[in-house]
Amino acid sequence: MNSQDILSQLNSEQRKAAACHTGPVLVLAGAGTGKTRVITFRIASMLAEGIAPESILGLTFTNKAAREMRERLAQLVDENAAKRVTLGTFHSFCIHILRKHIARLGFQTGFTIADESDQQGIFKQALGECGCAHEGFPAGKVFAMIGSWKNRLHTPESALKRSESTFESTAAHVYEKYRDLMEMQNLIDFDDMLLLVWRLFTEHPDTLKEYQARYRYLLVDEYQDTNGAQFELVRMLAGESCNLCVVGDDDQSIYSWRGADVGNILDFPKLFPGTLTVKLEQNYRSTSAILAAANAAIGTGVHRHEKKLWSSLGEGEKPKITLLERDDEEAEFAANLIRSRKGERPELRWKDFAILYRSNQLSRQIEQALMSAEIPYRLVGGQQFFQRREIKDAVAYLKLLENPRDDQSLLRILAAPPRGVGPKAVKELKRRRAEEHIPMMSSLKKPDFISSLTAKGAAEVNGMLQAFTDAKADFASPGNLAGKILNFLRKTGYYDGLQKIYRDHDDSIKRRDNVDEFINAVAQFERKHGADVTLADYLESYSLMEENDRVQEDTPDADAVTLSSIHAAKGLEYPVVIQIAMERNIFPHERALEENGYEEELRLFYVALTRAKEELYLTRARSRMVKGVVRPALPSCFLDLLGDSAEKADKDDLVKLADDDAVRKAFEDAIKMLMDPGS
């Protein structure tokens, strides 16, 4: 197939982007406009015109994207030629370079890549050697700073020079010690891959020239997600010839918290003079009504390349905005809406529906509502709520309170948070259990065991034991179960000790948000079953749900409703999308507004809207439970941006439940496939 035949399969703008093989090219590919198709056809066109496959380098952000690109390319050109094109992630490309040249940076060639556990262990050692391994020192913040410095190509030395406070200079010294310990063990971490290649190209220009000569044509996918290090590597590789094509969408730049810099795509024409800019605006995914809402929202953004999506797929229905009284009613509405739409549109399967949310902790009520409605579901980008470690830890405290002979729960909580009961002490507890046949909790209380601990450890254990004693009396009387559990988790040190378990500050906050949502679950259980429910009642309900209601989530093609955060849903699409919790402080997210700014939250909203192909529903509640207390909720400011492109809809007008027998049959078939994909 010649180049013209290949390009004839594209629309006019796609063809314009794919046909230009030289100089800098910026392809602004709006949501659903065929981004991967353009990249693939561009490479195919280059090969058809005689450009050597070995001279083409395509950089992506995921192995899946690179794999999909290569598979499509092999359908357009000779399979052997497709294999000779270099397609891969930034990190896989950098590792390939380092395997050949890392000795020039003082490393041994047989280096290994540190996993997260290795990194944390070496980082803790670095903290200790710098005298920073003490309570109160923000270790998680420093660890994140080191990653941020690397993403901006700062070595420990340059980080120290840029330090503007004692804290920053201390962090730079920890960074230096961390680097030295890594190098001593011939280890590199994920962020090192980019930093070391930049160092290699900077300190050894001959190596850079070697790769510039080899790869004369560069393509970068999802360019809006590049960080400072990735931008600099692309700029260096492009060199003076600058046959560089980048494809991305500034309106979908939502990863600044990972180091992505939207300025890389916004300023591309300034950074690379003579840029040909091509806008892809024809959307092949969504109806015109959904795109009108997306355009209305994102059009209010200030810092963006102007573009407007359009579709030839028909007008379709306007997005619907529905107000519910409470958050649990919102979850029930979402479940009933799915059953209703599936009943009215028999061609739809469970997997054609998605429920999206701004934060993962919002999945818990939805999961319970779908289970109650007998609707199969799977989670994208997260665990099932009650499978999360922090929830299991919280439940372990409750189980041990209810049953002091539960040794497994005790072993789980001794290090959650750390209490000075180390491996030697745990071994002694196990020895006593085996030899004296008594529960570990009983041994833990014995004076001779406590005296074997350090003073700090003894104080920690005594404090925890006192919390259990106080709670026994507290839980003896009925009422306010959620409040009592929250108070108990505080007194044991678990709730406020999450920062000790998850040293990264943001991670610990998210984990605590999930524990708060767990408290909400208890409060709703209490409201549903009456104020006299006991801890034993709740634990029984929890255990039954755990054993009998679990749905497999690791079958990608399973016929199940998708539950996903918006971040995890990027790149995915569904005929019917329900975006929940459109409320102030939830979406836009209060903390994200402070850290990343309004426009990134707006772009995230745009991503949510453009996941929908045929039907889009946005819901909010008049009140939402927070830490076991019902609080009023105000509408998200994003809803006002939609104007006439969306319409309000009453829940009763939207939900017409299908025949129960038909729904149950579909549910049973879906569960059968989930459990046995080959059936």
C-alpha cells in the first residue's frame, strides 16, 4: 500500500497531521478524535515513502499504548518493518540506553531497578544517617520532594543550591545520602531512569549525537502528560533537524500531581519555532448533545488551545442533572437507573455502564447499592472498598475488641501503627501461645512481657490496652455505634496514626478519608437496622458481605458495570455514564484546588463528560454523611458551566424498573462469566 492509499483512509485534518513528516508538528487531538489512529497512520505513511523504520522513535506513556500502536501498524505495512520501528514508553527507552552506557556515569553495567519496598528501605536508612528518622519529621513530604526534584532534573547538588529554607536544605542532604546508598548497591529507581539519561546526554555529548543520528524522526503520544525531564529529553533528541511530532490534548492534562507540566503542550509552538499546528475536532465517540456540554464546560478555561469538538453521530439526548436528598439515595438511584436503562434498551450489557467519581472513597456506597440491586460490577484503578488495607486494619481492631482470642487480628494491628513491638517481641508472643496455650492478647497484658519492651514500646502497648478496656464498657450500652467506633479508633492510636503507617502525606490523607467513609458505612447500617444494633451485629453483616458478595474485578472483559475514579477512566469510553457527587468541595476537590488549581479540576470534569458515548447523567445529593454526621451539600460550580446544554431531571422520571426476573437472569449470566470467563 502506498502513502496516498494509507492517507486516504483519514479525514482531512488527520491526513494533514499524518502527511507532514518533517519539522515540528503539534497535533491537538481532542477526546475521541482518533489520536492513536493518526500516530499509526503517520508512521505507516513514512515507511511507505521509504523512511527507514530504524530511524523512527515513538514514545508513549504505557506499554499497552505502544503495543496497540504496533499491532495497528502491522495491519498497514509489512510486519517486519513494523517490528523494526522503536515504540515504547519513556522509561523502557531510557533503560535500553542505560543498559549500554551507564558505566560512563560510574555505575556497574549489571544494575538493578529498586521497587517501592527497596526505595522505602533505603530512604529510611538515609533518614537515619542524616539524623532525620524521628517522629515529627515529614518523611513522606521529603520522599515526594526527591521524586519532584528528579522529574525536574535536579541532582542533590543543584537541589541544595536552590534551597531557600533549612527544611529544603535538609531534604537535599537526605536526597544526597539516598542517592549515595542507591549507587553503593548499584540500584536505580523509576525517576532515575530519566535523570541518568539526561546526565549521560549532558556529560557525554557524543552519546547524544549517536542517538540523534539514529532516530531522525520522533513521535510523542499523550504529550500533555510530559514532565520537565521528559520534555528535556525530547528536546535533546530532536536536535537541530527537529523532525518532532507530538500528539496530545491540553484539555485532558490532569496529572500535575505526578509532575506533568501542561505548559509543555501549551507553549510548544513558542518552544519549537515553525511548528505546524493541526487540530483534530471531529469526535467519533459521543453524540452532539454530550459534546455540547463538554465544549460549554471546557470553553470557560483560560489557559488552553482553542478547539471545539463536533460529531456526526446524531444529536442524542442532553445530559441529565438529578438532585437526590441523601448520598445513600444517590447510590440507590444510580443502581436503579442502570437497571431501568438496561430494561428499556435490551441491546445494552452491564459493561456498557460506568459510574465515575472524583475520589475513590465514594465507591463504597455505590458498591453496596449495586450488590443490593444484584448488579455485577468491577473496579478500575482501585480495590473494592472493604478490601483496602486501611479498612481491614480498622475492622481488625473491632474484631479483637469483640473477640480477644482473635490472634490474627492482634498480629495485624500491632504494627498499625508501629508500637515498639518488634519481630523479637512478636516471636515471644507466638512462643507463649504455643507453649502456654493462651491467647496473645493475654500474654500482651502480662507485666513480664511489657517490661521486656522499651519504655516507649511499653507506654504504647499500655495505652492501646487501656483503650480496649475503656471500649468494652463503652460498647456495652446500645446507641451511637459509629461514634463509638470512631472514638475507639482514635483512642487506640489507629486513626491519628495513619501518618506513621503511610509516610507519604497525601497517601495518609486518602487512607484516612477511606476510614471516615467506613464510619459512614457503620452509621448507615445503624440507621437502617435501628439504634440498638451492636458491634457484633455489624461485624456479622460485614463478614457475610465479605464472603458472599465479592465480585471478581480482574477480568477486563467481564460483563459488569465499571466503577472508576475519573483519573483511572481517562482513555476509556462507555455508552452510559453516571457521574456522581457533583457537589462543592468534592468536585472540584477542595484540596486539589489548593494544590493544582481550578483549571486542572475543570479539565478533569471535561474528561468525565467525554467518557460518555450516548447517555450522560450527573447526580448530586442535598446532604452527605461526613465522619458519621449528615451535613448539607451544595451543588458543584461545574454544573453552572453547562447552561442549556444539560437539563434537570426528576429521579422518578428517569427510573422505570425492568422486570425482576429478566434482570436476575442477566445478573446470573454475568456472574457466571465473571467466575468462569471461559464459560
